[in-house]
Amino acid sequence: MEVNMGNVLGLVFANMHDTTLGDLTKNRTMGSVMFGGRYRLIDFPLSNMVNSGICEVGVITKSNYQSLLDHLGSAREWDLARKKGGLYILPPFGNVESTLYRGRIEAIYGAMNFITHSTAKYVVLTDCDVITNIDYKPIVAKHIETGADITVVSHTGPYTTEDLKTATVLNTNEEGQVTSVLIQPELSGTCTCSLNMFVMSMEFMVDMIKDAIARGKVSFEKDILQERCSELKIMAYEYKYYFSKLNSTDTYFKANMDILDPENARKLFVPKRSIYTKVSDNAPAKYDLNCIVKNSLVADGCIIEGEVENCVLFRGVKIGKGAKIKNCILGQGTVVGDGAQMNYVITDKDVTVAPKHVLTSSAEYQMYVSKGAKV
């Protein structure tokens, strides 16, 4: 089925899972968390929408979104700096009657003025907690074909109890229709979990949100998916391609480490479906003649004079002579002094590590160093 993606509105929730990443989101939205050497988490849903032909996108924010605004700028890098359509930042209190939202329903209601002025017939909603390269065209087509009220993008696979602490589990029949919904269940094994991506018709979503607000409902998952499962036609769309779901500092660390594997990197960064980000005109990375770099992702503007192994280095990181850095994620502008040693450490932006200082942790409990810290 051919779908006119120009009739689809994209809504991205930048703050929906801020509490899951701990200190990483203390001073920023989840959407502006750094990933993969040069990206922010919001780059992935925005790029996926643009690559799918969606040319009108609203980013719903809540708090700590200054860095997000700085990153998005005019949205030129995503080809969303347009006279018609384009990118819209939707801060809280966009509606006169709205308050600081407590859940997805109130978040959408706060952006209702923007939504109702759109001429789109369908809506794609997504959060910033899934790293993937997804095409929304077949999902929207399947939604129309099945006549579903709501289509939920999901994945079926083995999950641990820890994985499901922040998950929405779907039980489906043979046709893929959702028959029941479990919210953050205490179980493990093979489950079908929501990836927090949804497709609905514009008319249905507007009516549903207005009705939910009138009834004092807040949570989309509990008050719509779970409570109204039997009366609505909710379909699960099985997603079978590469993704990483971020629900803790540990999963954030592992997702970054995963793309050091060339096979995973090829699945995520597809040539014809690029992941776009803010352009920064830095000089290429500089490698000292005596440095050693193994299995690492090094962004532009880095200067490496020491030893780096199994690391992700963001723009402008400097590694001093004799320093040994292993299994680390070093944020933009981090400076590591001569002879310092680091293992399983995540640094925020502009961190300074003193010469010969030792910072070590473990694969299970990575050490986090906050923005601008000097250690």
C-alpha cells in the first residue's frame, strides 16, 4: 500500500523517560543526552521521521531543554527549516488550560493548539529512549490496512526482570491484536514489549485525548492501552531490526559499546538512511606518533597522545601522554591529564581529570563524572 507520508504528523517526546538515566539527565532532557561520539538521542527519532517522508514534526518538551534548543537550532541539518511544515518546539503550558504535564496524555493536550492546526490525517508518536534506524512508512501502511485505532511498535524477545521494570508488555492473539497489557511487570522470559512508538489517526487521537482529560486520565499506557484494551482495536507491529532501548545508565553504556562492533554500526548507520545531527566544524582528530588506539570511536577535534581501548570519545576530547583509558565514554571537551588511568567511566561535558589520577569502576557499575567536574 502506497502511503502519502506528507499526511503524517510526527510528535517526539523529549522528556518522557528522564528519570531512567539518572545523572545523565540531571541538567538536560533525555533527548539531548549524548550518544555515539557526535549524536544526541533526539537525532534518531528526528532522522527516522525525515527519512520516512514526515516533514512536519513537533518536539514536546517539559524541563531542562536549553541544551536541546541549542542543539536543534533552526533544524536545517534535518531538512526541517521550512516555510510549510518543518520543526516546532512545543514547551509546556502551550495550552492556556494546561499544566506541567504528568504523563503522555497531558503532554499531548498541552500541544493541542499545534496539533489541531495541522492538516495531517495520521500521527506518529515516539520517545527518545530507543536507538534505531526505523522506516515508519510500512508501519503507517499496516495501521491503515488493519483499520486499527492504535498501532504499537513492539519487539518480541527474551527480557530480564530488570529490563521489564520500565516496560509495557503486550499480550497478542494470532492476528497481532493486543488482548491485554502489563505495566512494568515483575517477570522475565520471552515477552512482547512496546518500543514507545505509536501510530493513530489524527481524528481518533484528538477525540481520545480530550475524552481522557475530561475524565482526569494522565497515563497513556495505563489509562488507554491497558484500561481500554478490550474496546479499542490495538495492533502490535513487530519490529525485527537492530535497536537499543535505554532504561538505565547501564543500558546507555552498553548501547554505546555495542556500536564499536562494526556489524552493529552498519545496522544502525545505514548509508541511504543517514542519522543527521548538528554540524560542528572541528578539525579532524589528531593522533600522536606514540599513541595507541584500539577498537574505539573517536570524534573530530580529539587529540590523543596516550592509550585508548574500547572507548567512545566525543568531540574535543584530549588524552594526555602516558594516559591509559579503557572501556570509557568521554563527553565533549573532556581533558585527561598525562599518566591518568580510567576504566569503566562515563564523563559528562568539559570534565578535567588531573595528571596521574586513577578512576576505575566495573562493567556492572560504571562511574559517572558530572559536567564541568575536576577530578
